[in-house]
Amino acid sequence: MAEKKKRALFEDATAQKDEPAIVSAPRDTNRDRHRIAMWQFVIAALVVLMIVVGGLTRLTDSGLSITEWNLVTGVMPPLSAEGWASEFAKYQKIPEFTEMNYDMGLAEFKVIYWWEWGHRFLGRIIGLAYLIPFAIFFFRKQIPAGWTGRLLLPGVLILVQGVIGWWMVSSGLTERVDVAPYRLAVHLGVAFVIFALLVCNGLRLSRPDHASLAARRQRMPGMVSAISMIGGLTFLQILAGALVAGHDAGRGYTDWPLMNGAIIPPEATEITPFWRNIFENPALVQFDHRIIGYILFAGIIWLWFRSRKSGHAALKTWTTWVLVVATGQMLWGILTVLNGAPLFYAIIHQLGAVVLTFVLVRARYEAAYPAEQKIARA
């Protein structure tokens, strides 16, 4: 009996040893990368929508219609006659109403209120659409190694953008009849930075990790630097455009290539000290926007010719798109000026800046992480 028991124990142990061990399947990191990339692209699309809605809010002079910043309670619009009367009474106390819109009725106020409320509500949606998925990816440990900080940065900037938005609005509630152009430029500039970061993150994560590593070895430093320089100049032009919008300078000089018949209007230097004209004089602000545009367009032509020597088909394609979009943007900008910057023209011009930013980011990505073997170094 003892012998049988020993034999049974031996056979049982042998059978257990032969059974395959149950091992949990490894995480599909490329699937995680793809999901996070799609999330970044979705947020980027929402930011584009936010830029458009923000531009329309500004162009309809709606930005000062809500005079308080209530992050939680401000989610709900007025739901009663008393609520609308209260909001209108607050608006009637600020300079924009007392000096400009003193004959505005409640019905007209509701129109501008809904624009600003929609702008703020969309901002809240974007914040939640970033915060919640980020937390899920983080706690599930789905964020690729080294990417936590890169993904956190746009989220932080989105939160900061909300504060900047109120900082901008508050500048028009006491002594001004509009928001401060400087603050408007900062607000728009941060929006474009967020958009560029999101697109860049999405592009890098859309490829499998091993493909990204292989592509990095084919990096074209010269082209990366050249596109980065053009990107910086584009960002400067966007800020200059924000100053034009802030001063409503696009409607003051409606001829081209001259400005009221002169290369530089005589009033362009009437503010002292001189440096203030660059930022505060509508004449010089529009002149600067035009000159930066010419320099930028010349730089993009140079970039296009330089890309022809790269021997990289995809990069040449994307720099061609940069040139096409920049040409359209410049021509549309001229039409916008000639027509006195009406709402439709102005918002399409702003959207053109978004498209130009996208193709520049895409071209830079192709130079930094080429999708195919290049023939010659740029």
C-alpha cells in the first residue's frame, strides 16, 4: 500500500510538472499607443472648434457678455426671466454697455450671451475630455514609458488657458470697452501651442514603438531646424494677427499693397515712446502683420526648394502642402483686408492659420521621423 501511495504521488507530481504554466498575456503596447494617439487627435479637433468659436465670439463682440467667472455654477445658463434680467443687469454696469451698447435690449443681449456661454462651455468639455481619459490611461498603466510628462503638458496648458481666458475678459470689465489686445494675443497663442502639441503627440504615438525608433535613425536635422524656424515665424505671425484683431485694425486700412495710399501711414508712429506703436498703434500693427506675412511666405518658398534636395518623397509632399496652404492664406488675407474684414472672411483667415500650423507640424514630423529611407541628407 505504501508503495502504491508513493507511486501515485510521483505520477501526480510528474503530471503537474508537465502541465503548461498559466501566464497572463502581455499588454499590447501598440494598441495602447494607438488609442492614446486617437485621443490626442480628438482633443486637437475640439481645440480647432474652440478656436473657431472663440473667433466668432470675438467677431460678434460677445466676449464681455458674461461678467463673472463661475467655474461650476456657470455651467448652467439662465433658466428663467429673473435669471436673464440678473445677467443683463450685470452687463449693463460695464463700459462696453454704457459707452457702446447702451441701446441694446434683452433680446440682443441673449444673442451675445449665448456665444460667450457656448465658448466657455466648450472649454469645460475639452478640460473634462482631457482629464478623464488621462486619469484612466494613467491608472491602468497604459501610458508608454517616458510619455506621462508629454501627455500631462497639454492638459496643464488647457487648465491654464481657462485662467488666461478670464484674465483676458476681466481686462474689459472696468476701464476698457473691449479686451486688452495683449491678453487676446496670449490667449490665442496658447491655443495654437496646445493644438501643435496634441498633433505632434498623436503623430508620434500613431506609429508602433519599434517603427518610431527605426525612423528616428533617419532624422534630417537640417530640415527639422528649417521647419522649426518657419514654425516659429508662423507663430509670430499668429500673434501679430491677434493684435490686429484686438485693435480691430483689419477694418481701418482696406487697400493693398499700400495702406491708405501710403507704404507706411504717417499716423503709424504717433504714439510715444516709439516701441508702443508696434503693439498699440492700429496702423503699425497692421503694417507689421503684412511685413511678417511677406517674410514668412518668402521663407516657405525657401523651405520648399530646400526640401527638393532631401530625396524624401513624403517630406517633399508635405512641404508642398505647406506652400499651397500658405499661398491660399496670404491671398485670403489680402481679400479680407480689401473687404474690410467681414466676419466670414476673418474667421476663414483664422482657420487658415490652423491648417498652416497642422501641415507645418506634419512636415516637421516627417523630417524628424521619416517614414521611408531617405536618399540624401538635407
